[in-house]
Amino acid sequence: NEYRTVFMTEKTKLPEGYNEMEESNPAMKVLISRVEACVAAGKLQGDPRAIATMLWAVGHGTISLLITFPFYPFGDPQVFVKRMCDFTLATLSTQNVPPLTETPVNC
């Protein structure tokens, strides 16, 4: 479907420059800048790019599930997305998130 074409395409089919997402993707730039503001305000702790990537992954996964399994009893989709965002931000607010290149302490 269109969603797979846009977001879940095999690497071999992605346009050149796809690996420069942060530099060329306006949405990711906005997400990182918002996270940087939250870190500066003391609302979140850790590496802004790692936090933004985690938020992106949660959002992408949530939307993917809603599209792929419309029959699953998620309840109201907007309420479910808000709950996932609230839960993720609440969890991240209790962590000092290291850069993605570091191995987490508990692994």
C-alpha cells in the first residue's frame, strides 16, 4: 500500500541520500529541535538525537500497527496515539538517554 511505499520501503529502493535523514528531513529537524528545547528546559535528559529517534520509532510503530491491524481493539486511534505519546514521554522523562552509539548500562 501507499504507506509501505512511503515509509517501509526496502533500502535498495530508497532514493539516494536517504541516509542523511537528519540533515535533509525537515520533520526530523523539527523533532530534534523540540527535543533540544525540552532538554534545555530540564524536561528531558540526555542526547536529543537519541530521544528524537526513540520518539520517531514509537510514533512510526504506533501508526504502523493502527494501519496494519485496523480490527485490533486499540480503541479510538487518536486516543491510543496520545496514550502512547504520553507514556513514552513520561518514561523518557525519568531517564538520562545516552547517544545511540553507546551501549545501555543494563544490557
